[in-house]
Amino acid sequence: MVRIASSQPRKQRKARYNASLHARGKFLNAPLSKELREKYHTRRAVRVVVGDTVKVLRGDNRGDEGVVDGVNTDNGTLLVHGVSVTKVDGSEVPRPVYASAVQIVKLNLDDKLRASRLEGKN
């Protein structure tokens, strides 16, 4: 995580924009649902990956659930299936959602390393 002493918003933003790639991954953490938190006692939030099912907690699409179709580490946003905005010409485009504005409802455990880390086994 990017840690800086200043509380000035411009310096906070600059630190996020200039963060290294491994630090940007931490901006993509989202809280787990209550059921998942009870199952995985060691974690409260995990990094969102493609294939996770999330529930939108903020914005116009609050309450919508969908599978994560894409993850953008450059600006820390997710593309959630079903969350879209209608353009003036009538076409629908996916609306990016910040990872902090979603809650993970179902995890994609295809990656065995991710599964073992969640259960606390090394």
C-alpha cells in the first residue's frame, strides 16, 4: 500500500497515480460478504480477480450482482457483467466500478494458490 505522511488530497492522488504495479494491486481489494468472512476467518478483504461474483454497494447500480469481466489496474476499476450505461445513440457500454464500491459474494477459486492462501495454508 502506498503510505505517505501528508493528508493533502493532491499528494494522496499523486501517490496513487505514481504507484508501482504491485502496489496498484492493493487498490483492487474488496470486502468479503458475511458468509465468506465466516468461512475464511483470516481475511476481511481480498483482491478482486476475473470470475469473482460481486455485488455493487454504491452508485446507480447499487444492489446489482454480476461476474467480474475485467480488471483495470491502471485506474483501479472493475468491469462487472450487467453493470452498464446507455449512450446517447442507444448502445450500452460497460460502466467501470471501483473495487471499494463492491462486495465479493462468490470467489473464483480456479487458482489453487489463491484458495490455499484464503484458507491460511501455505
